[in-house]
Amino acid sequence: MHVVVTDAEVTLADVLSLRLAIDEPLSEGSELVLRQRGTAVEHTLALGATGAGARDATLAFSLAPLPLSPGRWDTYLNQDGARTRLHSVDPGFSLDHIDAYALSRRTMSYRAYRTRNGFLALKIDEAEPVAEVRAVWFREGRFEVTGLLAFTGLDDDESRHEARLSLRHDASGSALTAAATVQGVRFHAALSLCDLCDVAAGDPTQPTAWAPSLEIDGLPAPLRLASRLDDVNGKRRRLHYPATRVDGVPIRPRYTSDDELTIEVGG
């Protein structure tokens, strides 16, 4: 049986919605199989039979009740004793949809996407509140950053929230703070690079890494600055921001292996 996913989306209610192009109808007993990479754990979802002569099918499954752990899950169709991995022509990526999805407070996030080889898969992550970075730059002696507050449950409106940007060097316990602007779920923060160099003063040949976070009144814990709501994995290798120098000391934003933003001073 030849089957292709023409449309795939995880809705705001965590429902996996699929549209399939099929060359023969689905039969009674057909199943959608989710198989986790690395563990081979599987979950099956029963499908209803389609009418005689059907050449497409629309399916919907609620993901939240399933015991799906974080990771990547490949999709298969079981029918009449044969298993077929689901090809997909839908890239499954919309930044506007991802932004809307991230506005709700969640414990798990689900995303449908097309693999490099053209198959449908699910990416599942724990959904921790985070300050999602959208732009980073150096301007007029300042480090500036803008972005979106994800999974906090705050409303996307015009309300303003008191907030502070904090840069912390965990090894020494040193920290530097500056006022930040938060309106609804959008944030902007800026911090003097001269102040950062003064706090980080020492051997300029030895780099120090500073972890930025956003402290917002009304939220129980600071939000790490990170970049995860897109389809770029491994940003430490793939995404590089321009560096600058202050009094000869190099300063550059980089990402950690967990796609969290860090500011490296010196080296």
C-alpha cells in the first residue's frame, strides 16, 4: 500500500491531525504506530476503515493522554499484517503556529515534522518556561536581546511586567543585572558591555561564560534565555553571532549544547 502524509499538524489542544493520500482504502484493524528512536518503545492507535474507493483519509489523535516520553518518534501504518513507514510532503513547520502553541502553559510540547529522508515524525520535549531568543546584537557598547516568553501562561496583550536581565558567572558567583522591558509575552533587554568587562576583569586570555536569564515579577523562577522554538538543532555548531571587543577584550554570544544562550568574555 502506498500512503503519503499531505498535511500534518499538532493543534493547540495537542491533537495530532493528519491527512493521508492513499492508493487503497484503510481496512478494519489498521493502526498508526508511534515508535521512539533509541528505545524501540511503541504505542499503537486504532484507525477506522475508510469507504470503498477512498483515496484520502483524515485522522486525529489526542497525544496528551499517551505515555509518550521526550524524544523523537517515527510513525508507521500497520495494515493487513504489513508495516509501512509514513512518507510526508508536509514540512510541518510554521513559526506563527509555533509561537501560538508556546503561549500556553504546558508540561510537554509536541511537534510534527518531516525528517531529512521525507518521513513523518514527532518531536516531544518537556515544556519548561523559557525566554525564547529571537535576535541578539551589539550596539553602542551594549548587548541587546529580544524575544518571546514561551510556556509561561502570560497573555499576549499590552500589559507590562517589571523585569530584569541578569548575567551570572556560576563559577565565581558574580552577577550583573539591568532593567528589561516585558510587554505581554515580548521582551527586550540591554546591558552595558563596559559594566560586564568590569565585573569579568581578570586574565583576558582566559574566557569566562556568563549565563543570561530574565527575572519577571509574578513568575516563580528566572527564565533562561534559549532558542528552541524552531527547526535548527545544534545551534552551538550552526549559529554564530558577530563578536565585538571592549578595550581589546573579545565578547561573543554563543549557544550551549542545550541551545541556551551564553556570553563569552575574553579568550
